[in-house]
Amino acid sequence: MYIGKVLGRVVSTAKDPLLEGLKFILVTKIDSDGNHIGKPFVACDYSGAGYGETVFLCGGMEAAYPFAQRPPSDATILGIIDSIEGEKDLEQRR
């Protein structure tokens, strides 16, 4: 699993039949500071994510597991992140 930031929505009229009815989102991986890592990519959305939200994703073969039809997907948004807590937060609280 990894975290990402939603950059927008992707619309496709011609696609594999197993992708019918799925929402496609343009996402970029981010680090814990919110810095973009690598190039943007398209992910299937399982959580109802929207523009600007921080999300967590899975990739590879596991990306198809949340869906009943097992679509050909390399990435799937599994959830929306409300906050990230970690070492930096703990240092600021001391």
C-alpha cells in the first residue's frame, strides 16, 4: 500500500468491459510530507475519492481484489486519509 493525492478524474468511453461502471481517478504518489513522487497515473476508485484528497492505494494484482468482476487494474484507491500522524507530530507535541 502507498499514499497518493487525487489530481483529477479520467473519463474513458472505450475500455475493457470489466471496467464498465468504474470511476477512474488521476493520482500521484506522495511521501509523508506531501511531496509528489514520480509521474501521475490512473487508478480505479473504490472509495469515492475526490479532487485534492489524500488517499491510500494498492497496486499490482491486489488492485483487482476489491471488485467482484476483477477488472484489469494496476492501482485501486481503497480509502480516503483524514490525517497522518507520525514522528514529526510527536516531536512537535514535546
